[in-house]
Amino acid sequence: MLRYGEKTMHAPAPPLIPTDLLLKAYRSGIFPMADSRDDPELFWVEPKERAIIPLDGFRCSRSLVKTLRRDDFRVTCNAAFRDVVEECAAPRSDGTGENGGSWISHRIADSYAALHDVGHAHSVECWQGGQLVGGLYGVSFDQVFCGESMFSRADNASKVALAWLVAMMRHAGMRLLDCQFMTDHLASLGAIAMPQESYLGLVDQARRDARLSLPEAYSSLLGAAAAGSAAGEGSAAGAALERGGASLDDATGFSSPGKLIAQSLTQTS
């Protein structure tokens, strides 16, 4: 029992994973995981087989195209990074997530937040009625984006976030979308599996700066949608998209950014 004037002692928080160490690990095809949310320890994973989604092979189904074109969700980039990470670690219907074995420990979440602060971790969010209902986050370096996790609390929300990510990566001049482990869900979206050695070869080929950062690509796509709306949709937006959107500013008065995203994905998908 504590007596008056005594203080409780708390264990010190585990140290963050240094950002330079995280980036070095990702460039080497390695990433951290933990056994539970409260586990201060972590382990490093190097899969023998890697899943990627080729940026020209993303499968945008007819139903997803319709969802995009209707703008069922308001999509943002980096508007709620920490919230997306927390949602990805939350309990899920399959028993995973917080208190169910989530690999996203508090230490890992805090480390990715620090990586986000220096511009190497990004999120894509889907909003409905002012509520965050879906999204994804991952690590970005060179022309590579390593997707870490996604969540959905509304039908198709995570698919919409992924579709936007693919469009943003194409627009930014990025080359490689890493999904880490193959699942049936990812396969249905166009993911393919390859040996780790082949994956590392793709990482090496992508060791140069992208044309735009992901947040810049997001803003540029909104600007292209605004230009397309002002010019009658289609031709002007497509032309702006082809130009790379270098002179387009972030816009809030757009008519339908989802239509532009759907168009950009179905042109080559």
C-alpha cells in the first residue's frame, strides 16, 4: 500500500526505433513486428517470398470503379496518420488487432509516427460523414512504398484508399508497391508473389528520387480534377495528369476527384 507522499514508479517507455535504422532495414527488405500491442520487444522479419502490386497491374473491378466515380468517400493524404495506425491495430472481426495479437506495438506505432514526421511514412484516409472509416499507411523511400496495414469500417473503404495510393504513386513517378505478405485479398487486387531476391532487385532499381512526393501527388491530382471540372471533365484533367501536374495547386472546389482516379486506373488496368 502506498503511503502519503510516496510516488508510483513507472517503467520507462521503450526507445523508438531510430528513423535511419528503419529506412536502412526497409532498403534491405526487412521490417519490424511485435508479438502484441504492449510488447516492448520487437523482431525483424525478412520474408522468403514477397508480395507486390505492379502499378500497371492493379485490378480495379467494375464495382470499385463505380464506388470511386460516386465519390462515396472523401479521401485525404496524411490528414490523420496516427489515427490510421491506431485503427489498423484495433480489434477486428477475425480476432486480430489489439488484445488479439496485433503486431503493431505501441513502440512500433510511435516509431512510425516519428518516421512520418520526417516525411518517410504516409497515410491515405477515407472519410464518411466526417468520420474516419478506412485507410492505410506505410513507409516511403526513393520510388518505393511499403504498405504496412490497412483497415475498413465501411464497405470498400480500404480498397478506395488503395486505389488512390496506386494513382498517387503512378502520378508521382514511383515504381514499386510492396505488400509484404501475399493474401487472397491482395491477389484479387492484382498482387503477385516473388522471391525475396527478386524483390530486392526491384528495390535496387528504384533507388532514385520520385518526381513528386506522395502528398504532392495527392494535391496535384486534386488540382487536375478541378481543372477537368472547369473544362468539362476528361480532356483537361487527362492533359493535366499527363503533364505531371507540376503547376497545379491543392484545390478544394473540385467536382469529382474520384472520377479522375477511376479514369487513371482503368486506362491501363
